Amino acid sequence: MKAIRVHQFGEPDAMQLEDVADLKPSGNQVLIDIKAIGVNPVDTYIRAGIYPVVPQLPYTPGLDAAGVILAVGPAVKHRKVGERVYCFGSETGCYAEQALCKEAQVYLLLDNVSFAAGAALGVPYPTAWFALFYRAHAMPGETLLIHGASGAVGLAALQIAKSNGIRAIGTAGTEAGLDLIRQQGAIAALDHTQIDYLSAIDELTCGQGVDVILEMLANVNLEKDLNVLAKFGRVVVIGNRGTIEIDPRAAMGRNASILGMSLFNATEEQLYSIHSALRAGLENGSLHPVINAELALAEAVQAHIKVMETGAKGKIVLVR
């Protein structure tokens, strides 16, 4: 089979398309014939060797994908050959024609959800859900600010917030991105390329500030975030690319919290609960992944460049 392999951490061109041996499941493993693969910013951090936990070289990148089950190991209880599925995490990496996953990493994909959309589920939607409800403990009626709301995680958060009675304000850096987040349910769309864009928060919240902020670029925004929080407000740091200096008094005066998160810390039980909720949202139409671009598996290098560009508008997927 074909697979993307990384033999040395580095730039995107460290990824090479190679022929590797076909896979065979054992134990509780499920073998997936991959049809579409999600591309995430975290994939680029791992490939560059700058993520806190990196795989042993050589490795195949990729955390989420969708496809059809080819075979199952003897200990698998609930998945069957021929089922349409998507996954979060795998044993062998998802940038390939096949992947081995633990049974607990594999979820049924509804018939009316495309493989590309399925590949857009595994990381962005659980990340948004985990940030909102397990870290921030967001409640219906609260006001949410999403920085970078036109990206895959931001759009997932917008849809989840709207379906749970949470008022969401989103930011983006292009007119197309601003239009998209309005379409996805934001009560207001703010252009974060403007110096004073957060001044609108006061009017939008009747002077109270926002209750929750989902932060995709903390090294740029965190200091400003603390000044637009309501009392007892919470900032959840989802993305960061450097260091920042803040004044802790801005948090102290509001009894505010700065919360880090990594979806890798979610328990198996939490992930099962999250994906059960996502399935309900897919069934009732409140959740619907937005695909930015579809590229071939051989174009993984271009996908890694594209996923880190400004002006994101949904999810980038590799398709077969």
C-alpha cells in the first residue's frame, strides 16, 4: 500500500510517499480502508518535532480519517467488516491507504455523511466539545468568543455553541471568513486584522464581557482576551505558537481562569460521550463539517503548507 512516511523531523518536504507493507489486524484492532484523511495544525507540529510528544521515527502522520472496515482482530466486539467509520487516532498513522486502529478509536459514520466530512470530525469537533464543556464548563445563555472561528475547530465550536444555546462571537481575517462564520451561526463576526476589533465586545455583551473564550493563537491574543472577559470568565487555550507576557491582575480582578487543553488527555469514556453527542448533532443536522479543500494523498506536503496559512475556511482533507 501507499503511505506518507517521515524519516526525519523537519519542514513539510520531510514527508515522502512510499510503498509499505499491507496491514493485518490483531487483538482489538480494526483495519480501515481509508477514503479521506483530516489534516490538522497539530500534524505539522508533530512533523516538525516541536510537539511535546513526538512519535518514534520513521512514522506515518495523521490522527483522523474515514473509510470502510476491511478486517477486524479476534478481540473486536462491536465493529464489523464493511461498516463506514471514522477514527480519532490510530496505531499506524492515517496518511495512508490503510490504517490500524484500536476498536475504541473507531466510530460509525452515518450514511448521509461523506467520507471527506467524516475525516473532518475526528480532531476538530471533539476538540471544540472538550474545550467548551469539559474545560470551560460552558452553559446555555453564556456568551462565547472564538478567535479564528473560520478554521476547522472554530467552525465546529460555532455549530456546537448554537445547538446548545450559547451565544457565539467569532473572529476571522478575511471577508470570506467573516461571511462564513456569520453563516454558521455567529451573532457577530469581528475582523481580527483591525487594531480595535475587540472594542465591539462591550456593546455586544451590554458591558458585561464574554463568559468563555476559545483561543487558537494564545501568543498573540491572550493579553487582550483577559481584558474582555466577564467576571468568572474562562479562556481555553487550544492553540499557541510562542510566548507572551501578560498582567495577571487582569485575571485576578475578574476571578478569571486560563485553562490549557489537549484532546490527547481526554479519557476513553469522555471521548465515547463526546462522539455520541456528535452523532446526534449529525443526525439532526446541527453539525455539518465545512470542507475547505480536498487534495490527493501525494499532496500531503502542500496540505501541510496550506493548513498553516492565514485565512482558514474549514477543514483540509486528503482524499483517495
